[in-house]
Amino acid sequence: MMPTPRLRLACSLLLACLSLPALAAPQHALTLYDEPPKYPADFKHFDYVNPDAPKGGTFRQSSFGGFDSLNPFINKGVSADNISIIYDTLMRQSQDEPFTEYGLVAGKIEKAPDNSWVRFYLRPEARFHDGHPMRAEDVVFSFNALTQQGAPLYRQYYGDVSEVIVEDPLRVLFKFKHSNNRELPLILGQLPVLPKHWYETRDFTRGNLEIPLGSGPYKVAEVKAGRSIRYERVKDYWAKDLPINRGMFNFDAMTFDSYRDTAVALEALKAGQFDYALEVSAKNWATAYNVPAVRDGRLIKEELPNGNPVGMQGFIFNLRKPVFQDIRVRQALSLLLDYEWTNKQLFNGAYTRTGSYFENSEMAATGLPSADELKILEPLRGKIPELVFTEVFHNPVTDGSGMIREQQRKAYQLLMDAGWKIENDKMVDAQGKPVSIEFLLAQTEFERILLPFKRNLADLGIDLTIRRVDVSQYITRLRSRDFDMIVGGFPQSNSPGNEQREYWTSAAADRSGSRNTIGLRDPAIDQLVEDLINADSRQSLVAHTRALDRVLLWGYYVIPNWHIKTWRVAYWNHLGHPKVSPKYDIGIDTWWIKPDVTPAISEARVPLVDEAN
């Protein structure tokens, strides 16, 4: 029987629908492995906020080294602290879940069942600070500007996106090159939405101090180049009543005053010239706060639990330098850091030695490789250190006396095996060139830590020069890879993913501004990173991360430093914070100023102690 016109029409519509991307229900939140989010669609606020927190007052903080740009998206200049607070993103990550994002500019999100695309439905009420609506064309402009003109890391971060399409003013579709990158929809949720209409008359690649147009809870109110910046809360902020913002952004204003010396900044805190500091020095935490304000409870010292992986901080070797390309040299130099003496004498025993690139998490490698890890590592046998399969990595341990003759003997033998030798009381490399290493620093605090390390190297005839420069010069030299060694870190989340390409892959090794400060170019590590990104379950992610961890450790690419599992904060008692802290963040955006407590000094700006040029 011939089909009727109505039946033919129905069939045509069905075929047309089948030719479109498979549909999925729009959601209010995204999770990495499609597990249910903690907060349902009708949630009122996050658990770690005080929904009735008072608004008002000025929150004063310090920053280090100054700034010369208000453009954080390019690889030029030093951008001002906290400048990202003026921009809204498509989604926002909660601070008490490993990796869940909730809609911000995008009220709903739709993801392909096969993970080949993601669609964002923008809120019609979203707008920039000038009242201009935020629309899909702004999202596409932001993506293109960042990937084509922004810092190189964006091209890597968003590299698996094949196409961005404006479907209508409130819908934008991202199509992917591959369907196995489960993290990519969440990464796109972190995209800041920039104003296309504002940048039409401006050069996106220029770093300057022109106040940019934003859309977030704060705007830039005052700038004093290199010295201070003031942000003011946007009273008619379009998203202030969203559940993800309730109890957040409670200060009427926030200021950051720049200091070139952290010791001066600490004294300014104790004098009441700013309100809050995250203390990173164990010595300071133990001895520098013995002042009346702390004893009588006006200046509060508090340790907040940190549920994040602490990552790896260490003395980083620049493998681009020939002196560090032999693994025996890197292992030898690693033996010459006397951590036990350093922790006892300089840190008051406050720290734990870091033994993993994913320390303080289930992703840290322990024991010998598991069966799941061996499935990942066996195909790479012969391309990675053999000890990965047979031994558990351990940092060297001393007796803490300051005498490390056994370690020095082992280091000397390793250097001899690498072709180095002593001539006229100086160590020379395999080419007969005297060995001199420059350690580049921007922070004065590390000089006292490096001096014992310098002495241990000198005992073997190796000259270590400690070179301290200002922040601007330090960043310039870092971007141009003009250093031998630095102290640096590789922060980690509970869901490692695409950012690992920035840390470890060959493609990032020579790209200015990437986080591959080591200069790694290893096809085996490249493969481990790609397999990690493509993991299809939490169990698989953990196994791949542990496998990567083992290979990095046995490569001796850094001399591991130390860590603690808390945030040490000092703040004046006119500040309040919720009783429940977020598991994965300090949560400063949830704090407030108590209206019934007088600040240490008035909110009027006090001249900076460290301002003189």
C-alpha cells in the first residue's frame, strides 16, 4: 500500500529528528561520571554558607610583588590579585564535592549521551555590569578570544573542542573531536563569559590597567598601579539571588595592598593594616604571632581542614638544561637535601615530606603496582624506569643531625657514573665544564632553606647560586624558561584531567606560559596522560593517576618538598565565617564582617609600610 501524504510527512520528520544530535534532558548540574549531584534542582543554598550572613564592610588583604595588568587571560604582564571575581562563568563548582558544577550564566546544561557535545542554555536575565545582556554570541566570542589570542594554556585546555555554534541567543553548542573526554563539559562550564561588545573596540591581547567590563559579584572600583586595587560589590548583581550565590560575596568592598616583602606584610597584619592572611611559613606560625592581639583573642589563629590533594611542591629541575638530562644527576642532587634536619631546625617539625604528585588523596601511589595499574604500565615496559615495577619509591631519609655523609657518598658515586669528576676541588661534568647551578627565587623565605642545600652541594664541589629577583622579572624568566632550578608546585584536584597535559606533556614543554616547567618530553608520559584523561570510571581514573604518579616519581624530575593537611589562617576577630567549612576550599567568599565588632583600625586606607620606592 502506498503511504499517505500524512504518513510520508511523519516519516520525514522522524528522519530529520534522527539526523540531529541525540537528545538528553537538560540538567541543573554536571558531575564527572554522571553520578547524582549532592544538591537537587530545588536546593536553596550550599551547606557551607550562612544564608543569612550580614552584608557590608571592607575586607582588606595583602598581595605580593605588585601588578601591571588587569587582563588575566593573556601571557603578558602580572595581573592583579583576585581579578577573576569580576567575571561570571557558565557554571560554578561546589566546594564540598570532588567535581560537580552548578549552572550560573547557564541555567541548564544538556550533555550528549555519548559525550560528543554539550549545550548550555543561558539565563535570559544574565547581564554585564553595563546592563548589556549576556548572550550566546558572548560565549562564542569568549571561547575564540581565549583559544586564539589568550595565554597558550587555553588552547591546550579546550583543545578537544571541534566547533562552537550559536543555536539561538540563549543556546550555545560545543561539539567535541572525541567522545571519550568526560571532563570536557565541566571544563567548558568554567569558561568566563566576556563582553563581545566591549572588546569590539579594544585589543584583547593588550595588558594594561584599563578597568575591564565584567559581570560578576564585584567590579573594579579603584586602581593604583602596582600598589593596590579595590573591588566593590555590585549591589544590583544579576545573580545575587541564585541558590549558588546565597550567603556568598558578603563584603561591600575588598582591597589588596601590594608588598614586596612578606615579612613586612606580616608586621602589617599584626598592626591591623589588613584583616586576613594565609600563613605558609611554619616558622612564622610557631613563633611570629606571639603578640598581645593573639593572646587576647583579637587576632585569631586557626587551622582549617584541607580535603584537597596537596599536589607536589619541590625544587624543579629544568630538563631543557643539559646539566639535568641524566637521571643519575637528578637523583644525586635529590640526595643532598637534608629534609629531616630542615624540618626540625627550620620548620619546628610542622611538615610531612611529600612522597607523591597526588599527596593526601586516594590517587597517590602506594606499595607496588596493583593489577589495574600493571595493565596500564606493562605496555610501556622498556620506555619507563624499570624500578616502577619492582620497588616502592621512597625519599631519602637522614638522621636529622645535619651530617649526611652516607647520602653524599651515594650522590658522588651517581655523579661519577654519569661521567662527572672532581678537578681542582671543583666538580666538572662529562664535558669537563665546571658545574654551576642557578636557583631562581622571588621569595626571601626560601633563601634560609636553600643555604644548607647549597652547603651540601658545595661539599661535592658543586656551586649553587641563589638568585633572587622581583616578581615581574621572575615571571618573565619563567615564561622564557630562563632558569636552572626553581621552587614550584603542581596543584591537584580530586578529579585530575585535562590540566595534566599542561603539566607533563611534550606539547606543553616549550610553550611559553605552560605549567610544564620541568621541560618533560616523554612519549610514555604523554600516553599515560591521555589515558588518564580518557578514564571512564572513578576506579579507572585512580589507577591511571597512580600509574602516572609512579613514573613521575622514578624520573627524579623534582626534589620533593613538604606539606601540611590544613590551611593556616590568621584573621582579626571582626571577621566571621560559617561553622561548616567547605571540604575543598578555605571558602573566603562565604566570610563576612561582624556588624557588632569594631575593626582593628578604621576602614580608611592606611599608608602602606612597604610603599616607598
